[in-house]
Amino acid sequence: MCTEDSTGSAPILRTEQLGRRVEGKTIVNDVCLEAWQREVLVIVGPSGSGKSSFLRLLNRLDEPTEGAVFLDGRDYQEIPPGELRRRMGMVLQYPYLFPGTVAENIRFGPAQRAEPVPAERISHFLERVGLEGYERRDVDRLSGGEAQRVSLARTLMNSPDVLLLDEPTSALDPAAAGEVEELICDVVFERGLACLVVTHSREQAVRMAHRVMVLEQGSVVRVGPVKEVLRA
């Protein structure tokens, strides 16, 4: 059973003995974790430790071979994959944008559900991510930082409960990375999200995290407040 300290409210996300083994190799092993709204939990560890693999298990891009995941108290196996991936929105290291305009990318998710998106709502999201007036900009004309912001706005348009971010700033220059970090933290607080961030950077963990989880060889070796864990 998970035995982490509670903030006094139920976690939005919980894993119990979560694991994945492929052809006899352990990728993720026995991970117990709880994450709450308005929390940034950063996942660190050496290359090949299972950080990205763990993140992929949370919205079923990969399937666990053992354990369970609960979203807002509900076993995620009971949630249709499309709904699950809307509610657990993922932003990757290298933003994949569809050919066309920024606005077309942002309305993509709702369009798959036949939900209209008013132009004012798109403008609001672009303003929130610092891209006011970019609606008609072709994605081929975006810088790396701008493309990552569009990817984040597209994910937020789906109204997720949890943000899963896999090295979201590693491809950006330091100035753009700092701006995206600040934006993520603001959005997590304002929208009441839980946010899990995979990073190789201890400095980024210090800047962003409320708590840190350290993975080694697929297993949790430490989890707790950022200052305590990174001093260990």
C-alpha cells in the first residue's frame, strides 16, 4: 500500500505497485505514488531509469503489466482511452504539431469530439501562453519555444486534470525554458492541476517542484519535498 503523507484531501492521481516488464526485463517496478491538485511533482534519475516509461504508463501509451492507476478515485482501466488521454494531457520534449495554423492545432482535440471552439476561446488560450495574435501563424514559422507553448495550449484546451510533461524544456534555450517553466507553474496553480514533470536537470527540479521522486532502474529510491530529496 502507498504510505505517503496526505495534504488532507484525496489525491487526484494514485498508483499502486505500478510496473511494466517486457521480455523479462523490468522497465518500471512497484511504483506507489500520489499526486494532488496544484502540485508539481518532478521525476528525476539517471538515463534509462524508467522516467519516461513511467509517465507513458499513466495515460496508457504503454500498458502496465502489474499494479493499478486511479484517476480521481477511479481505476483508469474503466476510463475509455480517449477520455483518459484528454484528462491526463501529455506534452513531449519535442512538440509535434500538425501542418497548418496555430488555431487549427489548438482546436484539434475538441474537433475530434465534434465540439465547436469559439475564436474568442482560442484567443484566450494563446494570450495565456504568451502568443497573442498567433491564430493564423503557420506552425512552420514558429520557434522552438513558441511551438512548445502551442503544444501546451493545445493540451490545456482539453481541460485535463493532470499534466504529464516529458522533458518539456530540454530542447529550448535557457531564456525560453525559463519562460515555459514559469508558465507551467502558473497554469498548474490557476487551473488546479496536478503536474508530473520528467527532467534530467536538478536545477529545474529546484525551480519547479513541490516534491521530487527519484527513479533508479525503474524503482523509486526517494520521494519527498524537493530540498530534502535533492540533498540526500
